[in-house]
Amino acid sequence: MKLRWKKLHPNAKAPAVAHAGMDLGYDLFAVEDAVLRPGRVTLVRTGLAIEFDPPHGALLFDRSSMGNKGIKKSAGVIDAGYRGEILVQLTLDMDAPLNKEETKVVDYTIRAGDKIAQMIPVKPLTVFDVEEVDVLSTSTRGEKGFGSSGK
């Protein structure tokens, strides 16, 4: 199977794995500097477009090293037919870890070349016939919501 990528910016790097056959996701890299402001979503460019062998697409996930800095990835679904630039939505948490000298969260700069997200290839969702009904069947769980299975 192949993952094809197209360079849309001269500084773009290919999606990469550090440990082939062991890593679950491909690292994606920032193509230019981007300033993250606390509580705001920032689109960070990768400078590349991708194409998987059909019917695969990808999901984007946080990098654990970014999470340690209070940086979170927002939406991240790359459909099989998408051929535009991969943009990664990053948000600096308002409660991000502070340095010893800081008393409030300050801007954080992503540098060109930084790893910014993990891209995990997936097969598309099974497509169901969507049918509206008046009543759903019963189940053991029923309408019990968040945390109910731990009780």
C-alpha cells in the first residue's frame, strides 16, 4: 500500500515514522512558524497534500509531547477523496503548564519543522442505511450516560 504526498511548500517534509513497523501514526511537521494564543484555535500549515490507496483516509491525533505543554489538536479527519493541504488545528490551553517565571499562560510559538500531530491511516466507516424510527430496541445500558458503566 502507498501513501503519496505532494509538496505544496518548499519546506514541506514527508509524513514520517520514527520506528517503522512499531509506530501507529505518521508525524506531521509545521512548514512555517505559527504563534498559538491561549484559548484560540490556530491553523498550522504542513505544506503537503496526501493520497492513500483507496479507500483509506486518516485521523489526526495529538502528540503526547505537545499535550505536556498544554497544546491540543482540534478536529482531524482526512477523507479519502481530499487532496488539499493538510492543516492542523492547534489550541493552547488556557491552563497550560507555566514556567517558573510566568504567572499567566503566554503565547507559544510552533517553529517550522516541529512535529505537530500524528496522522493515523484508517479505512472508511461502514456505511449503513439510515432509517428514522419511533422507538429504539431496549438494551442493558439503556439511557445511562457518562460514567454509568463504572458504577
